[in-house]
Amino acid sequence: MDNCAQIQDQVKNNIRMYWNERSKTFDQDVGHGADEYECWLWKKHLSDIIGEKPKNILDVGTGTGMIAINLAELGHTVTGIDLCEEMLELAKEKAKTRDLPIRFLQGDAENPEFSDQMFDVVICRHLLWTLPHPDKAIREWSRVCRPGGIIIAIDGHLTPRNCFGHSDDMDESSMDERQKLWKQMYSPEITKHLPFGKDLTMDFLASFFTTNGLFEVIHRYIPDISEYQKQVLRDKKENGEHCEVNIIWGTVR
């Protein structure tokens, strides 16, 4: 194995270790352990994009399975993959409690081990920023998705200003605190290997989709989920993690 490959393996291992540790409190964060009303909002928006006809869907970077579970409850056949085994254990337990036949597998988002054109939809949430090779990932997602299927990314404008708390009117001390929170997520040694690790805007993501062969790319801001998540933070009197909710999707050629 050459030095570059060794570095990339170490980066992914560090990422896996970080999120395994985060799994202990992951569902305490806003939007991850979504309540019944927020799940209803998610189902409404996902149904509008995907349609009501049952689809075969791959949820990449499934985490503790929130998106996968909502899709399965809508009647879709869902496979969820994640690099982190401890996240997957929580996802499996949640699906079992709900009696949902979701297939959860440990897998690499950049190297999904599935046959060509196996899925109707590939979906991810808050994943692209944490990938060392996002361009490779989206090409692989296009490979496993049938022509005419769609790739969906649920994301936000990921910066310290937008990713923590809910106030847009921040003084310098507040901004400094958010910078500290941001830096705690990944060390500089990790983020320097992540092309989207510092900032990810929706305009850039739309261009990224188009450049990588998707067409009919659509971006939609989701105000009701965004505002509800902000209200949850206010009710808890917390300055926790929050990103404005956006959904962007494109069609596979």
C-alpha cells in the first residue's frame, strides 16, 4: 500500500472512531432523534420528492437510521450503510422496535458494494462534507442507481456561523465559541483531507451534482423543518448543533 492510500485509510479510521464515539449522544442532537411531528414533516417532503410508489432506496451514511426509518414507514424497501458499527447497532435496534425490515450494513460511502443499477434512489444526509473523495462517492452512487433514478442530498450551509445555535446576530465571543465547537468535530489533520470540510453551500453542491453527470438538479430550502428544529433548541434553551435544512436532488443518466 502506498503512502497516500495509508493516509486515506487513517483518515477514514479516524472518522469512524469519531462517529462511533458520537453515537452515544447522537440522537440527543436536534434532528437526529426526531420526534413524531418532525418525522411527519420529513415524510411529507420526502414523499413529495420520491413519490408514493414503493422504491428500492439506499441510505448512505445512515447513522442511527432516522431517514431510513422514515422511508421504510412510507413503504419503501430501504438499505442503510454506515462506516460506524456503533451507529448501526442503534439503527438496528430502532428499526426492530418499530418492526421495520430495514437492512443495515457496515459499508463505505465511497465504495458501496452493490450491483449496478440496483436502487431507484440514493439518499444521504449531512454526509458529503465528511468524505475524502466526494466526487468518487457520487459517481459510485450513480452507478448503483438506475437510469432515471435520483440522488438526494439533505444538507445545510455548513460553516461555524450556520451550523451551531439559531441566532444570526452573533457578537465576536459567540462566534469564537462556535469556532471552537466546529474545531472539536474534526482535527485539522482530518479536515485537510476533506474537500468539503470547511464550507459547503447549496450553489456549490448544485454545481457539483451537475459536474458529476446528474441532470434536472433541483434545490429546495425546507423552512418548516428548519424552523421547527430552531424552536426545539429554544425550548431546550440550548445552543446546540443546527443547520438550515436543504434538500438537493438530481436525476441519474
